[in-house]
Amino acid sequence: MRIAVVGAGFAGVSAAKVLRQSGFDVTVFERAPDVGGVWSRTRRYPGLHTQNDKGTYHLSDLPMPAHYPQWPSGEQVQQYLESYVEKFGLASTLRLGTEVASAELVNDETGWLVASRPAGAQDPLTVERYDHLVVANGIFSDPLVPSFEGHASFAAAGGRVLATGEFHDIETARGKNVLVVGYGKSSCDVAVPVSEVATQTHVVARELLWKMPRKLGGALNYKYLLLTRMGEALFRYLHLKGFERFLHGPGNGLRQRMVDSVGSVATRQFKLRELGLVPAGSFQDIARSTVSLATEGFFERATDGRITVHRDQVITELLVDGGRPAARLADGTVLAADLVICGTGFRQHVPFFDDALHARLQDEAGNFMLYRQILPVGVPRLTFAGYNSSFFSPLSAEMAAVWTAAYLRGGITLPTEGRMRDEVRARLAWMTARTNGRHARGTNIIPFSMHNIDEVLDELRLNVGPLTRARQWLLPVAPGSYRRVTAQMIRRTADPVSAINDDDPMKLDKVRR
């Protein structure tokens, strides 16, 4: 079976490794000149680091290098993925600098026609047939930049508007008046290095978000609070089991006090009241859609005046003020703005699919209808990778790849299409109610990372044992605990013809019948 994977971030690379190890002929298309996805050098901004520490942010069978700092830089994460490609002999599967222009499902028997060409070129398209398609294009790959009124005159006066992923050189901000739009990870990450070189740095935040300190009270690493099963259980899941029933039943008062106490410490630690930056709502809202880790130095720079935060504000227009580019906020404030950097979200879509196929993949609200965040209901020969953004995104994507491989090897008995569709609709309705619709069109599962991994692996009967799960209640989840899952899946499913040579560094696990 020939499989095309589109995208070479964590999701695409881990899918290639698992599928190839499972005996399939895999080709990976990536428009960037390197692997990495959001960590590619074409998309990294100054100040980019992981939110997880290195011990919880890696694929199961290759830990981050020991010499990496606790929170690796964007460049180091990209280098880690390069080493993963080298370790598992995946370079031959990669077509870097190649853009997929279209992918057409001909029919159930023929499969897909994938049309590609060198990225950014107008060369004739190369069309190839594949039996199966894995979409790993990334849910944070297409930035949403507002269309500001007055942009033309603003630009004519020398003003620039960039997405955070387009801001690569800190010298672009030196000596400039900079406005950073947004209050999520990328906005706050960018604001800190910008404040070191800019004349003025203003952050325009439509809505303040709660931020988790890397170390609570300056001492306790946040991974012991949120990157455990206990931390996940503090937030109500769709289906409650075991101890979760106590936490959200008789123990609900205790649970609320535990969460609120973290918020109280964060408020004092960051001096949020003094800065006027206490978000609306309770600290429990931190897990409403995404959990944002505070960027090191952000609140310190807000305290000393190098960063000015305009809360509950938006830019209503760009203009020219006294011959210089500027921006007007909703409260009427006019700020000098040579450079506007937008961390204003992303568009979740598949640009190489036509509208008719999108209509089959999404519900009326535009949410992706994916069983287990992987399988589109009613569309054959297609799966998704990385459409389950979580606290442990690399591991979540890898376990989804194991599910896909098992599915293609005939190792899963699926419910009927009707039951799968009902389950997906019920989950999306719950996600929408819980997050006020802020779930990246059904692709953001935070904070329920381990629930998703459990559901994926339980369906394969391949979950880790009870002792490992018990440890995960109190200790941060270690991706290495899942390093044998792929081999176990291969042993339990039918044996396809291997696509891997005997001298390959990643040999196909022998099937034991």
C-alpha cells in the first residue's frame, strides 16, 4: 500500500515512522525546506521555546538530548526532529520543499491523485496515485491576520503588519514602535525579546488569559500540577470514571480549592493585581480552550514598563498620525506603530481539498468530524494526524499514527458509521459548550490529553499497564512509557509485506501469531 503523508512536523514525521515500520510504502510531502512544522526555521520567531519541559515533549522512542535546557528553544526542537529522521532512516521518504496543490479522491478503489510541485514555483504539477492519504498539515500552520481598516495608507507610510510566524529577525524591531496583538503564547513570547530592542512595546489584548508559571511560587515545576493524570482530572471530562467521579461529585469543593489555590499563587507571583492584569473569570478557565504557560520575563517587563499591556482592547484602524504609521484602539487611544505583529490565531483547514470534500469532512459549524480525532466518518482512504492538539502533542500524534497503522492493517473493529457520527457529534457539542466554541474546529483537546490517548489505545487493547497509569496520576507523563506500543500493535495485527530492507536502521517487528 502506497501512503502519502502531507506535512513533516511532529505528526507527519511520527506517522511516517510508524507506518513505514508497519510495512507501508510512505512518501512525505513538506512545503518547507526542513522538517519541523511550527518549529521549522521558516516559521520560528525570536523567543520561541517549548511550553513543556523536555522530559514530556518528545516522541516515545527518542528522548530529547541530555544537553538541552529544560525548556528547549525552537531551533533545538527542529534539530531534535532532524535527529529523529536520521535515527529511523526516514530521509528517503521526505520530499522537502514540495507543495501539494491538490488531492483528489477518485473513488474507493482507485484512491487518491496527489498533485504536487516545488514550493513557490509555477512548475507543471506532478500527479501520483496513492492508496491512502494522511493529512498532517498542522492546525497551527495558516495564521489568521486581521484585515485592518486603513492598512493601505499605513503601509504607504512605512508601517508593516506581520504574523508571529513571519517575524524571524529581531533586528526588524530595533528602534521601532511595536504593537503585538494577542495574549496567547506566541504574542507574549514575541513581546519579550522585542521589548529588549524596540523603542516602545505595546501588547493589545482583546481578552486576558490566565497564565501558568513555569515554576509555581518559583519552586514547583508546573508539570507536577498539570502534566499528570491528577492534574487532568481536576477538569471535568465528557465521561467520568473512577476517582474522577469523586473529584466532580463529593470532592468537588476540594477540587475547586486546589485549582483556585494555584490561581492565587499565580496572581501573587506575577503581581497581576498591581498590574491590573487579573483575567476575568476563575483560574479554572485556564483549561477552557488552551493552557498558556507564562513567557519568562513577560510580567517582569510589564512591571518595569518595557511592555505595556492594553487589556480588553482591539485595533479599530491603522492610520497615519503626524506622518508616521499608527494604530487606534477601541478606547480611542492612538499609538505609534511602525510594526504590528499579530498572534491572532490560525485557520484550521486543508488547502489542497476542494469545497465538496471539505463539506464531507466538517459539520455545519465547520468543525472536523473525526472519530478518535483521526478518522473522517464516511470518507474512505483518509486519516488525519495531529488533529488532536494536547499537552503532549508529539505523543498524542504518535499514538494516533499507531491507531492509523492498526486500522490499515485490519486490526480495528469499528462501530457503524451511524454510531461513529453520533459519538463525534456528541463530543463536539460537549467541546463547544465547555469552551464557548474555542476548540480550533474540534482539533484542540486540551486539557484532556491522556483521556484521548487512553481512548485510542484502549480501542487497540494496547494501553500501558495499571502500574504505569497509577504512576501517571502523581508524576508527569513520560512519553518513553509508550515506546513499545508500535511493536505490540504490529505483533497483534496482520503481517503486510515489509517496505523496509533488512539493513535498514528501523527494522520491521516480526509478527508473532
